[in-house]
Amino acid sequence: MHEKERHRIILSAVQDRPVATVVELCNLTGASEATIRRDIATLHIQQKLRRVRGGAEAINPPQFVGLAGRTFAVNETMRTSEKQAIARAAVDLCEDGDSIIINGGTTTFQMVHPLATRRCQVFTNSFPIAEHLLKHSKNTIMLSGGTIYREQNIILSPFDNDVTRNFYAKRMFMGAQGLGPLGLMEADPLLIQAEQKLIGQADELVVLADSSKFERRSSLVLCPLNRITTVITDEGISDKAAAMLDAADVTLVVAQPGNGQEEVS
């Protein structure tokens, strides 16, 4: 990752939490601790953030603390072609009349364009997904209730008795912070709480994850691998990651550039 891109991610991270630790910034950027410490020192000298013990904080810390993880705006610029191919393969699983859940994220957001040709019943916690589908498709849209987290462009509710429990879906489509032997991983406890409710409302769970997600880890496990029905990824997936999914009896779909896709197992 280029230095300017790392700096943008670091500055974004310190804006949505009291202190961004070196370890968190390493996970967000994929860089080493030594590299992150140099980046923090550089940005501190430039007076773009304040270096603190073990991490960094914003010059003007936010009053409202957001969720852990990269922001929607930052993620949206990364691995765009892979996300578009993955999203097209995901929509190929949908038929008119299907009830589906689309969890918020930049990969799942790419589903809105091919979904313009479908007429599904869509439940989502993503404000931009709902807005786009309302304007540019004939799908029926239902939004979850709760607090809007601006940085991630999603709506989350901590309450158990929200509208989520009233929607049944054939499939749920979602992205992930990481994907490993223990299962699907996320970075924030509130995300875990809200997404587990959504997963419980769907028969099948389809995970949209570019191949870089198999190299990432988080401290929070959202669900085990055996809860996942299908993983859609790009051709950069390693043999080791493919074998891991096969052992868990997860269907693997490798999305090819253009319109092609290959079901591996």
C-alpha cells in the first residue's frame, strides 16, 4: 500500500475513535508496526494528528465515536473491480420475487447496479443501498431502524425488538472484516450484535469477500464457517483458503472479470 493511501486511512481512523492504536492501524492498512509508527511520527510533525503512547489521536477528537474499522469512503476506493465482479456473481443468485437481506458495506453496495434488473424484496441496514435501489430499481425496500453511523453509512440498533425480527429472507448477503478457520470476523461489538440478528432471519448466508479478506484477522468472530452457505471471492484466493472452505462444506464461487464466474466447490 502506498504511503499516501496509508496516511489517508490513518487520518480517517483517528477521526472516529478516541485513540487509534498501532495494532488497529496495522490491521487496517496491512503495514508493519514499524511502518505505522513512522507514519504516525510524520503526520504528528505535519500537525495532522497527535502522537500518543501506543497510537495516535485526532487534533480535534470527535464528540461522537463511530465504529471500529475503515470508513465507507476509504473502503469504496479499494479493489473496486474485484468488488464489482463479486457483486455481479451475488446478484446472479437472485430471482424476481426473492426476499433478501443485504448488509451494509462497499462490496455489497456494488450489488445495487445489477439489482436494477430485478424485482426483489430487499431488507437492508445500508442507507446508500436503500437510496440507490429506491431511485434506480423496482425492488421493494425495507430499512432497519436504529442509529445511523455516518462513517460506515449503516443503521444499527442495539435493541432486540426492532423490525429485523419481522423480516424473513431466502438469503442474506454480507461482507466481512476477515475470514478464517474460526469463521467470519468483524471489528466492532455493535456490528456483531446487529449482524447476528440479521443472520438469524435468513436461510442461507452468502459472504462477499475479496481475496485479501482471507489474510485478515479480527478479535471478534461473528459466526462459524459452517453457518456460511456460499463465499463469493475473486481469483486471488489462495489454495489454502479454498481448502479451508471446502473442509467446512462451504460453496466457493470465484468471480471472474467481466461477467464470468466459476463455482469451485
